[in-house]
Amino acid sequence: MRHMSVISRRVAAAAVSVVLVGGAAACGPEKSGGDAAGGVTDGAPRKGGTLTVLNRAPQKQFDPARLYTSGGGNIPSLVYRTLTTRNRENGAEGTKVVPDLATDTGTPSDDAKTWTYKLKDGLRYEDGSPITAADIKYGVERSFAAELSGGAPYLRDWLIGGDTYQGPYKEKKGLDSIETPDEKTLVFKLRKSVGDFPYFATSTQFAPVPKAKDTGARYAEHPVSSGPYKVVKNVRDGEELTLERNPHWSQETDKERHAYPDRIEVRSGLSPSVINQRLSTGSGADAAAVTTDTNLGPAELAQVTGDRKLAGRVGTGHFGYTNYLAFNPKAKPFDDPKVRQAISYAINRTSVVNAAGGSSLAEPATTFLPGGKSFGHTPYDHFPAGAKGDADKARELLKQAGHEDGLEITLTHSTAQNFETSPEIATAIQAALKDAGIKVKLEGLEDNDYEEKVHSVDKQPGLFLAHWGADWPSGGPFLAPVFDGRQIVKDGYNFNASRLDDTGVNDEIDAINKITDHEEAARRWGALDRRIGEQALTVPLFHPVYKRLFGKDVKNVVISDWTGVLDVSQVAVK
């Protein structure tokens, strides 16, 4: 799941059609696993039955090389096992990384520039053939092929030789930086220290692919399963997916996935209103249905809240995601820190939260890092203005900046109705800033034009609405793409809108990346967030909350702070 990279962050933005709509994993759930905490009301979950998944967006990408979803995604992780995986537990426990195909989360050496993995015994594909280290190496190498683009780009930057490698179809030799000394050992050689490597090893790029059965761009039609389910039908680029049990999957080697249903039917291309109506009514197969990408909106939530039975079927989740105002300090008047501080003081977070759907769907933010220990969240509010803003303080700062008669600025936003970068949020900010003597002209752009403009160094506006989602639950993928000066992209999608290129910040990012103790690294990320926050390069606005209905016959609801949504690998049906 940068606003994840064009895709991952967009995953986060559209609420990650595949992982989350509205978003995808942070902040700690109101009740672990949502209002239906744990989800089992009539005994232990049982095997059998058919689970139906009703989604808005089709699973267009199902090739493991092309997927860009946090932790391997939701539906994909039923088919693809990876070296590591997310801990399938409610709330904060679910932000931990645990072994999957590997015996542990990896052994680092050379300042976390080398990572070694050993595979478990007894691992098999759907046809009964053994899974080997060479298959995982080949799976990683496939992700470099231009024909299979779309996956997370980190390995191009991290692996020695990855920046020029073109994949196994053009370079038969493969990557020397991935060693397989025997059938059960993999060694990854990196150009830089990456203490978070075990988190990224949850991505489907680390799923095994048997070279002899690789059909290139058609592989997604019938991938060779290493997980509890195999694909028996993939129609219209993932609009209809049917999964059935993989007879050679073993719970002995997979402690994370439970695979209770016998069959899983995914139906996409539905409108949010239809999905929520079908889930609430629960007729026929819809009684045992869930959604992995459609939230309840403000109006629907109000309706559901008034029905006690329906309210008990709402899962509540939090994902590492922050909605914020972004400044371009290269554009006047935002080159003046006092102007940026004035705007920070003027923001009325109560009205912004209301515009985002209310306190049930959004939590006010004063830090860039989202809530949650795994991110290193460290509470701070460098420009304390209370819940409704401090217009007087903002006016005082504007006067100090030479704008005693007020200020006129433009705020760029998207016209997409997403309750994040949309007109409702922009209008709430416009009203708050008006009280502080700042006249705001709104520039609303169609979503594609908005994305292109705000992420272009040449076209970037001075002030715009932005959002950022986590590729995994750590401070690194949150702070580095947005504030590391070496990640400023001049001829492509740029996410460092502030153009911050501070040697001290860059060096601290490098130092933290050498740390393999995740708790220690989290503390350092939190301290760095606090330090960067003093410069008023962004104005954090709110963290979203995800509310999703599930069918009346759905049991064992688990929602972690890694994904923020119901985990289909845990679900049982009546």
C-alpha cells in the first residue's frame, strides 16, 4: 500500500482499492477488530462454506511482480506466501512482522546490508512440487521486468545491481546480489543499510514462482499457489475471481492463515451503495459476504448506528495514513516560515474533521507520523491552536511577516469525492483561514490533473491538500520519501514537496536505517518527526478511521493496525 508511490500511495489514497478504500493500517482501533471485536459469537470458527467478497475495484493486478499492496495485500496473500508476513492479530499486535516461508524474519549482517533467510521444511506448491530458494530468487527477479512493472520499486534502489537489471526475460543470468547457496537459503546483498527489510519481505515480490511454469504477462490468469487457496477463475482482469483450497497447503508450515472457507468468490465493479446495501440486507450468499475496499460513508454510518444489529456488524480499523496541507517553500509567500506558521495556527481541525465525515471517520492530527507505537508516534503540537484554531495568533504572525493587511493565497485540491483532498476539506480550510485574515482562492482539479500537478517539481503549487499512507508500519516509509532530500525527483513523481534537503535529516535517516531493533528505530523516527515538524513544512490535518460492514454469517473478524481492514485469511462463515 508513498501517497505511497504512484500506485501504493494511490492505494492509500483511493483507499487502496485492493487493500483499503479510504485507506489501508494506524492509530489503534477503538475496539481491536472494530465494533465486532473478534467476531466469534457462537463458538469457535469452523471450516467450510463459501465466503463472498463484494468490491468496488477489480483486482486488476494479480501477478505477484506487479502487486503494490502493503503486507502482500488481502486477497493476494491467500494465494501467495512470502518470506515474511504480517502478524494476523487485532490492533497493534498486527503491526508486527513474523516468519512465513522463512524460519525467522531474517538474519542481518554488515550494518543491515546483508540479509539471510532459511526456508521451512515441507513447503509445497498447489501441484505438490517443493518450493525452493531458487523459486523465490526468480520471483524477485521477475519484478524487474518491464513487462511486469507496477510493483514496489524499493529493490531497484536497494539490491546491488538492481538499478540496471532488466529482469530474467532479457538477462538470463539473474542478479548476483541474490545468492542461493542451497535449496533452502537465500542471501540478499544490498547497496545500503535497510533495517526494515523484514517488513518489505512481506510484499508479493518475495513470493516463489517456479521458472518452468512462468507464462510471463499471462501468469496472473493461473499463478502457481503457495498459499491456502488456488485461482480457478480470473475473469475480466480480476472482476471475478474464484479461489478454492490448495490441497498441498499445510497449516503446519503456516501459522498465520487459517483458511476456514472452502471457496472464496470475489465480485467487483459494484458501486459503494450497492455493496453496503447488499451487506446490510444479507440475503442468500450475501449473508456470508465482506468487502475489502468499501467504507461506510457519513450518511450510511448514521443509518447503521441507529440499528443495533447492524452496528454489531461494523468493523473499525486504523491504517498508517495522514491527510495534510503541503507547502512548497520555493513559492512565495510560503518561503517565509512565519506565513507557514500562521496557517498552522489558523487551521480549525474540528471543521476539517467534520468535512471528512465526522469524528467517527477521522481523528485530528498534529503530527506527521500517524498514531501507533510501530511508527514511532511521538505526540507534539508545535503550533498549539486548540480544536478550532487560533486566528489571533495567526494574524500576529502575518503582521510580523509584513502582511498586516492580510494575505491572498491559492489552495489546490482534487474534485474527486474522497473526503481527503476534495472540495469539502478545501472549503473548511478556506473558512478557517478567512477568520485569520487570509483570503483563499480554491483551485479544484480533476483527479488525474491534480496528481500530475502536485507531484511535479516544475508545476507544484505553493499550497495543496495531500495525503500519505504507509507501505509497512514503520516511520521509515513515512518520513524518508517526503523529507529525504536525496529522494527529490525532478523528472517524475516527486513527494518531497517541501524540497527539504537537510544534511542532518538525511544523515539521521541513514543512521536509523542501520537499526534492526524495530522498537529502537521507532523511537528515533518519532524524534525525527518532531524535529522536522518544527519547520512547519506541512500542516497535519487528520488520520482516517475505516468503518466497514460484514455479513451476518461472517465470523472471526480480525482487523490489524497494519492493514486497517478485515483480514480475509482469518474469516470463517456459518
